[in-house]
Amino acid sequence: MTTEVMQIPELLAGLALKDIKVWVEGDRLRCNAPAGALTPEFRDQLRDRKTEIIGFLNMAAAATHQQPAIVPLQLHGKRTPIYAVPGHIGVPFSFSALSKRLGDDQPFFALQPSGFDGKSEPMDRVEDIAGYFADQITEYQPTGPYIIAGYCSGGATAFELARILKQRGAEVSCLALFGPLDPGTYREIPRLLYFFARRRADPLLRELAKLPTFGARVRYFFSRFRNPGKRVEALMTRIRDSKGPATADPVLASRARLKATAITALKRYKPVSYSGRVCIFLPNKAWLRSGAAPHRWLQVAPQAEFYYGPEDCNGPLMLEEPDAPAIAELYRQSTQKVE
């Protein structure tokens, strides 16, 4: 697979995060996007790389014909395959940058939840989602070993998935949790508010850190909050626009329903003890004090190993560029520790 084709999953991940759906009809590439989401840059990429995108989507469709939950990001390699659960939005391509950085020798499969395709029904229990994934994995690869991974709120499903596979007698070499969100956080309003406020503030702090002088940072900071009336008006317009397409467009409506159902499932879930190897990868040490409460996983996995990324790693986007290489290196360190 060429370097350019390897970049296609990253493009699709960016589109999916903005609720832009891309699919193939015959030899034509189709696109469905909310108002204002399809930027000129995305439009140019879709036009210029149409043939590559169609080829990649056709390859993924062929590989997942029998197992719709399994989306191959890297098919080949001799290492133990990774099966990864995305966050509550359910976007499989959120792992594309990480899978690329782990190299051509690391098979990597993202797990697509039921309901993401807009045709099947979403599940509202973590145990049911994990059981569905377990069935799909064992049909695709009947014998282990497996490495199970989870990102953000998908960490809870990955945790339960690893438990189910081990209960069935399968070998799970490692459970890798990337920035896992403790299920209890969705039952605690103050912690939840802090977590989402931090997610909004981190991009601003990263931009401020790039500026060379204190004066430039002050000017940038105040420029972001100039004309608050217009900002509020623009926000209300986006809210109204998002409500319209979400109810009129079946794709956007199904994604919104999947997200709401996934959050409901996470609120209900209460993990129990797991005896297998658990590696928890955090963007940085400060993340221990974040609203995600990752330290609580020690209650059910007391031997869990913690690995920390650099101080300036963007927590909510830790698996994307430019932080993906650092997180991939943390993962390699965990595998070298066992070897």
C-alpha cells in the first residue's frame, strides 16, 4: 500500500468527525454533509483523490462483508492484531493516525458499533456491545491471541470485551486503554462539566503556546473573545442549523441517536475485576487529575500499567496528528516491556 493510500483513512476520519458521510455507488463517490461542514479543503481532497478513496472504501467493504463491525486499517503484519473500540461517536477512522504510526507490521482493526451505518439498531448496554464485538472478532479470527484497545468512552466497552473473550477461553495479550473515561464520570455533573470545559480550553491553550511573545498571546486571547454578541449569534445559528439537518437527514439523525445511546450505555455500566494485563495510555500526567478520572480503573484492574505522553499533548485529540507518534511510541514501550 503506497504512502498516499495510507493517508486516506486520515482524510475519512476528518470527514467523519464533522458528520460528513462518504460512500460509493458503482463507480461514483457520493457525499452527504451538514451545512457548512464541507470546507473547500475537504472538497478539493474528495475531487483530487476520488479514485484512491473509492479503492479504499471498496477494499474495506470487501473485508467487512461478513463481519460488519470490523474495519481494517492495516491488514498485514506478523504482530498480534489490535482490535480497537472508538469513542461514543463510534468513528472507526479515529484510529487511523495511530495505526499508521505503529507501522506496516502491526495489523490494526477498528470496531464499528451497531447503528453507525444508519441501518442497524444501536445497543444501549455496554455488555451487549462488547458481546457483539466478541462474536465478530472470533468469526473473523477464530483463535487468539488478541490485543483489545479502547479510546475515551470506548475504553469501557474494550474493558468488557476483553473480559468476555477471556471468559470464552481466548488469549488476550493486552488490554490497551487510550485516555479512558471512567463510566462514573457521566453520573457526576461537576466532574463532567470540568471535563468538557477542559476539552474546549485545550485547543486555545495550544494555539497560545505557539505564539512567540507574551504580547502576541494577549492579543490572540482577546481577539478570540471580541464581539461576544456576534459570537453568541453565530453559535445560535450553528445550533439551529445543526437541529435542522439532524432531523431531516437520516444519516445525521442515526449518528445522533448512536451517540445518545452510547452515553446511556456508559452511564449504566459498572465494571468488575479483570485479571489480564492492562496498559493505560494517558496524554500526560496532568490527565490523572482530569474529569476523565482514569485512576479509577485501578479499582477493577489494580495491576494496570500507566504510560504518559508529553506535557503538551492534546488530551481530547491524543490519537491524531501531531500527537499520534508520541502515543505510538508509548505503545511500543509497553510491548518491549513484555518482550
